[in-house]
Amino acid sequence: MPDSIPLTIRSGGLDDVAAVLALMDQATEWLVSIGREDQWGSEPHSTNPKRIAQIEGFASGGGLWIAERDAAVVGALSVGEALPYVPPAEEPELYVQLLISSRSVSGRGAGAVLLAHARELAVAQGVALIRLDCFAGGQGALVRYYEKQGFTRGDTFSVEQPGREWPGQLLTLRW
């Protein structure tokens, strides 16, 4: 089990949008370097107007949480409404719209800490279901990560992308 790193989690806002986009750009560079550009493409998120608007929406919606270590942003979590391509839940839920961590803390538990924070938020809201979706390609590596975090596979789906379809996996966590 990787050593957990001490993190501070705070509410995020519009001032954090650039830092979240930088984390996404960093992740995209890494994904491209391992041959997984089918997950997020190869272009920086920080120059994509749709992605910028999405992260600004997460920030202004009140569901953005920022993980810091030594005052540096090393992760982000956004919770809120299910994304448009996902079927609605049949019960109250907390939906994880975004989970990302810096490559500098990869494998050291930052994602698990942010997911634990999501569970705390759900419990505080009296909700017993967390859902999220992720990329189902790449031999299922990301799906397996979420299963290790206690999530169970739900429906698969695909999202139409220019020239291809993006394979997705819905996952749930109940208690």
C-alpha cells in the first residue's frame, strides 16, 4: 500500500481554475507519453474553451475541492450533478464529476484521500450513494483503480467524439 501523504483539502473557487487545468494538462502529457491519448486527447485542456468553461462551472457551482501539500495544489475533486451523458440515478446521490491528482503525488494516496472526502460530503448530506464515470479503455486500468477504492462497476456507455467513440464505465459506491 502506498504511503499516504499529508494533504489539506479546502473548498475551491474560480481562482483555482488555472491550477486544475494545469493538473489536467500534466495528466494529458503523461497519458500521451504512455500511448493513451484516446483517454483525453493530446491537446492541453487549458486552451480548450469547452474544458475551461466546464471547470469554471464546477468552481462556481460550489462542488470543487482542492487538495494541497505544502501550499501547492496537488489534486482536485468536483462533486455535483451527474454529467449529461450518464443516466440519472434512481435515488439521491453525490456524483464525482472530476478527480485528478498531480503526477508528483501519483501512487501516494491523494486520489483516495479526495474520494474519502467525497464520502464525508455524501454522509453529511444524508446520501448513501456515490457515482462516478471514467475511461473504460486502456485495458481497464482506471476502472480497476476505482474498484480498489471500493467502487462497483455499473453500466458501460460511450460518448461520441470527433472521429471516434469514448468508452466509459459508470461506477458506484454504497454504504
